[in-house]
Amino acid sequence: MNRLSWFNTVSLTLGFAFLYIPMVILIIFSFNESKLVTVWAGFSTKWYGELMQNQAFLDAAWVTVRVAVFSSTLATILGTMAAYVMVRGGRFFGRTLFSGMIYAPLVMPEVITGLSLLLLFIGIGLDRGILTIVLAHTTFSMCYVSVVVSSRLVTFDQSLEEAALDLGCSPAQAFRLVTLPIIAPAVISGWLLAFTLSLDDLVIASFTSGPSATTLPIKIFSAVRLGVSPEINALSTIMIAVVTVGVITASLVSKRAMVRQRQEEQAAARTE
């Protein structure tokens, strides 16, 4: 195994410090007694209690959770369907265009995506609210689900499906009873990734939200423009914790899927 050189070690240390030291400082000052966010006056959790009494933040959090659950679920369904078509559909007319449309949100600037969706909703006369945010988040997050599920379907042993078909299952039954349980870890990982992306989105939500539906990132951004308060530090700490748990869970699910795949391959090799 090659050891890291001093240059790589220093570069990694500086890179991680640049990324995570501001978050660590934010978390520390969320437990600050003082109202001044830059002056430490002792340890206290009172700002978390104050946050629980702030109805505006609580309403925005409830909207954000609902949007994240609905959009990630819809994105998982559509992304899984798109991945299945891409991997199992073979060569068909319009495949290049179809794949380009699926993966375009990965490289499209969020400002362009948000603006185009805003013009679409205005054009069709759809009032902006929770529904428009859900549709917008589904649009940009389903491509991530498609990438995750596609990587699992590529390595999936199709002989298992063929065996189910030979035993009398219909294609739908074979997918439900054989394919879906095997690719379930990838589907769950895609859902968690979509949920995390929806939870902390600001740009697209700012274009597609309305007065009756304000997400938590928009509320935080509006509040910060008037000055950072300890409550915002506490709220940001909670969001960091939620996103961290989601990312770690997705990583564990993916790792478990890889281990299970290796075990299946080893069992198949012994059988042969």
C-alpha cells in the first residue's frame, strides 16, 4: 500500500479544515449563553428551547419535511423506472435524448433550473406552493436516484429474473419478487440522497415557493440577512445533524449492498 506523501497529507488537512472548521464553530456557538454569536459567555442549551418556541421556524420546518418526504418518494419511483429503462431497455429510438434529459439536472445550474420551472408554472397557471416545490425538487433529485439505482442494476444477475419467469412469474411479478428486493438497498440509498438534497435546497425552492409555503433554508436565509442570531446557530446545528445522519445511513446501506453482492457472487462461484 502506498503511503501518503507530506504534500498530500497537508493538502487533505487544509482542505478538510477549510470545509469543516466553520461548521464546528457554528455548532460550538449554538451552545453559547450570550446573545452575541461571536462572544462566548458560557455553555447553555437555552437557544434550542427558544427555537422550539419560534412558530415561524417550526412552520417552515414542517413544510420542509413534507416537501422532502413527498419529493424524495416521487423521485425514487421515477428515478428507479428511468434506471430500469436505461439498463434493461437496450437500444431504442430516442435513447440518447432520453438519457440526456435524465442526467441534465446533474450539470444544469440550479438558477437555470429554478427559473425555467418558475416560467413553466406561471405559463400553465399553477399557483406556487408546496406542490410546485415538490415538483421542482423531484425534477432535480430523480437523476441522482437514477444514477444510484443504475449502478446496481448494471451488476445485477439477470439469470435470477429469467429463472423466475421460467417458474411462471409474469414480468411484473419477477420485478416485484426478485429484482426489487435485491436492488432495495440502492433504492433506499437513492431515497435518502434525494431527501437530503431536498432538505437543504435553497436556490430552486426560492424560485418555486410561494407566500403560503416557505421552506426552512429560505427562512434561514431571510433571517440571516437581518443578522445572525443564536437561534439560527441552533437550527443550523440540527440541520447538520439530520443531513449527517442521512448521509451516513445512505453510506451504510450502500456498503451493505456491496457486501451482499460479493456474498452472492461467491455463492454463485461455489455452485458452479
